[in-house]
Amino acid sequence: MRARRILAAVGVGSALAVGLMATPAQAAPTGCWTEKTTPSFGRGACNNLSGGGMWRLGIRCTDGDWKWSAWKRVTTPTSLRCDAGTIIGNPWIDTA
């Protein structure tokens, strides 16, 4: 019985960890925007950097690549492209 509980806890914890790592944020944070301009090209920016915030753009490609821009402290849009394949879902913004 105890072994069953331990295995269940490990399984749930592993599933949550994998799910959190494999799923980027879907909605852009307040003041930020993203768009997929072609099937393999995405861009975005954050327009409100009050408080010294930083942001970066991310995409996931059908060839298995995950790409992120450098962390930015400017409101100028940035873009990323899948070298092979297309973007899965939509580009996203991470903030720090």
C-alpha cells in the first residue's frame, strides 16, 4: 500500500513537471503582444516596461526546436524563425 502511494505521488509529480516544462505561456502578459506573420516566422514585443521589466520572445517548431530571443529591456519588436518546419501554436512572451 505504501509503495503504491509513493509510485502514485512520483507519477503525478513527474506528469506535472513535464507538463509545465513543455507548455509555454499562451497569453501575452499585459502590455505585450505576439503574432505569427507566416507559418514559420513569429514576432512580438512588450510596450510597458515600467518597473524595469525584461521580456523575451519564444517559439516552438515542428522540427523539435525551441527558440528564444535574448532578454530585452526595450519596446522594439523582435522576431524568430523556425529553420526547418513551422511554428507549433503561437509565439509567446516570457517576462522577468
